[in-house]
Amino acid sequence: MKKIAALTMVRNDDFFLRKWVEYYGGQLGRENLYVFFDGKDQVVQPWCEGVNVTLCEKIPGKVVELDRIRIAFLSDEAAKLFDAGYDIVIGTDADEFIVVDPKLGQSLAEFLSAHPIKGSLSPLGLDFGQRLGQEGNISEDATFLSQRHYAQLGTRYTKTSILAKPEGASGSSGALATVSGDSSAKPLRWGSGFHRVKGHNFHIAKDLYLLHFGYFDLKRIEDRFKDQSRITSGWEKHIRKRSRTIRLVSTLKARDFDKTVKFARICQSIVRPPYAWNKPAMFELKLIVRIPDRFQNLV
């Protein structure tokens, strides 16, 4: 079994962080989780026990600048983890959960240990919404996937969240990868939001999914508008834009899951946006799927 770490950075997000620690701790072991709090004013809750926690100085700036600084910091931390002996480093936001299709009967660690990774690996992204009229407010007393059943198969959450240390890498070059056709080694570094690895292509794994829950509950979206620290940092437009997922899953017909994810994986593996060859595209298609019941106990 390979040695796998997961890292994230959070601010004022205990709701999702608690679930993140619970899920990845169960999959990888809490001793392999690395949580960085954006701001020394943050409170570390008792349920972080056993996790590697670091309180950092608050990152200044608006959304775009903040995310650029944040991802550079996390890329540096991933490099340190490779140097410390990890084979794979997973980077996600606290509201993102990488899961293996239950039909395989494998844990996340088992899947990644057996899967060949060429520098990085991408799960297929599923952006969950709330189907208004059918699904109520989210409860912390039950799994997310027993309460939310519909998601958009978009490209935004097909992220290069998983980095692997190349064979033969060691010491200070532990986080280096060789670009095809170039004998020189360049560091593996995430682009903003984990959406790409700079200078490298991406590879979407079959039966591996990134579940995004950031905008899966209308009440929680409304509550975010009350968080002045987010509004001051320029998050208002971002939150409004992302809330459209609820509208899409509430109004569009849900397609067959297995057939649609197969199509989306092939399409996103081939199609690229003109502005970024190392990001997936899918012709702006709006595909909604209903998640099979086999997933409901995962997260």
C-alpha cells in the first residue's frame, strides 16, 4: 500500500471541515491529514484530534489573489510531504470528497495504490445541488449522499487533485516530475483551485469521482451571504454564480448515471478549452445525473 496524504486549507468552515476530517481520516488515517487554517484567529475543534494542524497568518487580498497565494502555499506543502516520504498527495477544498465507485469494493487508498499515476490524476467532477421541492435542508445527522441525489457533470470539478511522486525522485527533488520529451525535471505545482497542474496534461480515472458539496443547500448559500469576511474578500459574485447548480438540478431532467459519466469522461479527456490545453472541456453541455443508491453511505 502506498503512503498517501491529504491536505486542505480552510477559514470559517467547520461544517465541511468536520466531514472532510471524518471522511479522509477513515480512508487514509488521521495521521496522514494536513489541515492549514487561514488565520491564527481560527479555533481548532476537538474533532481535529490526531490531524496535523497548522494555524497560518491570514492570507490578504481578494478572491483571485487569495487563491493564487493559497495554491502556491499548498503546492509547497505537497513538495514537503513528498520529501517526507509520501508517494501520493491529495489536495482538495474542504467541501470536496474524492470517492471510488462502491461497485469496485475498494477504499480510496486501495484504488490509488493500484492505479498507475503519470504525475497527476483527476477524478471526474460531480457538482451537487438541491432539488427544490424534493430535498429539504441538509442535516448533519445523516450522510450527505442520503440527502442529496442530483449533481451536474461539469468540467469545473474535474480537478487534478491527486499528485504522485515520480519513480526515482528523492531528497529535495521529491516533488519533481519529468515533462515528456524533456530530460529536465520541473516541480509539480497546482494551478488555482487545484484545477490543473501547471505544464502537464491531466488523466481522468475511471470509477473515481470528486464530489463537490459547496453549493448543495439553499439555506447554507443564504447564510454565506451573512459572512462578512467572505463578502469583504469578494466572494459575493462567486457565491451567486455557483448557486445556479441548484437551479439546474431542480429544472433539468436527470440522465442515467453510468452511461452519462462514461460519455463525460471520454469527452473531457479529449476536448480542451482554447485558453487552457491542460483543462477539460465539454462543449458547455449541462448534464444532470441522479446518483445511484450504492453511493449513499460514502460521505
